[in-house]
Amino acid sequence: MERMSFKEIQAIYPKAMLLKKGPFSSETVNVPILDGYACFLREDLTERELLLFSRLNQGQSINKKRHPWYEILFENKQNTEDGEFRIIQVYMKHLEDSQKESILKEIREIFPNSVDLFFYQQFLLIVEKRGLDNLLVNDLEGIFLALDMDFDFSTRLFLGSFHVWKHDFSQLFREEKKAFIDSLKKNFSVKCLELSDCIISVFSNQIASESGLLLSLYQDWFDDEEMRHLIRVLWEQQGNFSSAAKELFMHRNSLLYKIDKFQERTMLNLKNNNSLFLCYLLVSLFS
């Protein structure tokens, strides 16, 4: 179907806004047109219009049989595959259409545990299953810096947390996507972001206790009181392991062992203040 111009769109929807490129707000529906993207506030659209724009936006370019996670992330379909999964969002600036197949080939080699990946607007979405060799932030930063140079574009990443299969991934993705877009708008200098890197910024204008994302992380990570108590003490001791071990009546090496095991489980390093704050926030909110 031939794309409309913004002038034609505005004749039908006077409140429509024109953007030449992303990143886009999570509060808008964004449809590619001749001039760039027509953006509509979700609150101004009926359910029927939301469905129509969703189909115009992606229906013809996303093969749902080949990409089953599109429906899981965008259409509230329940995931049925057992395991833990994370969503890696890659914002791509200056990407040419002719490069996309080559990029997908490279990404599949970088993420052998990926179960789905597809382009959505200016983002590449990678759905990765938890395995023995999932890459950490530091690893991915170097890899994508090399890709930037090889393909002459610019990328920024948001590494979502691993979530148990039974959670509502549509809701989790909406919150992670909003966190990433907000960070892009604030021009965070970090190339590879995690939730812990922007947690204060994300929830400065949102009630954290109402977050489905935070609740799901608490449920997945803190199923025993010992770990919850350890987090509280470590926070109160300002991340000082020797002081925390003394307070816990525990040998320092035993504490470090528990922290290392927690990192294996969550991919969070409690030696990092941002990660420690995220965990303390979860324990404080939901214990």
C-alpha cells in the first residue's frame, strides 16, 4: 500500500504530529509515512483506530508465524515456552535497509540463544533464552562498538532482565521500552543500559510500587528471606562487604560467595551501587 503524506494524514487527524525519526514516546502510535512518521497520542484514538494503526504499522512487514514473539510483546499473547527470557532492544541510527539482512546474520551469531529477532521502527528486538553463555553488558558494549564501525551506523542497547516464562511479557516489555526511550531522550552517555542504570530516572515520575516489571523481578529474585535480609544489611552498610559480613555474623568470603551466586542467577553485580539500589528498592517495596 502506498504511504500517505503528512498533509493527507493531518486532513483526517488534525492532532497528528510529524517526526522525521525516532526515538518515539511510548504514549504515541507511530506510523511510517512519506515525510517520516505520523505520531498519534494513544489517548486520542479509539480501540478500533489503535488496532488499525497497529496493522498498518507492522502487519505487512512482520510475519507472525516466523516471529511468534511479536504477538507476545505487542498483542498480549501468553508465552508458552518454558524457561527464562530477556528482551534486548537495539536502537539503530543511520541504518540502511540494504544492511538489515547482514545485521541479522551477525546478530544470530552473537546471540546463539536467541529465539526470535526482528526490526520494529528504528529498533532491533532480540528475544534471548537463558543459557550457559549469555553475554554481560561489558561484553556487548565492545561487540556493538565493533559493529558500529563495521557497518557505519550508531547503536544504543537496553538489556532487559531475564523473566520467567509465565509472566506477562507484553506488560514487562512496555515498561522496559519506556525506560529505554526515556533514557534515549535524556541522552544517557552509556552505550549499553540496564534497568539498574536508569532506575531513579525511570521512576521519578511513576509510582514504583505499581510497576508490574519491578514486582516480577522481586518475585523471580527474592524467594527467600535470607537474601532479602542480606540486601538490607548490605545497603545499610553502604556496600561495604566487610562491615556487612560482620553485621550478618558471616565470614567475608561466605558473603562474597552468596553475592557471586546471586549474580549468576540475576546477572546483577551487587558490587555496583546501581544494582544494589535496584535490589534494595525491590525488597523495600514488596517484602
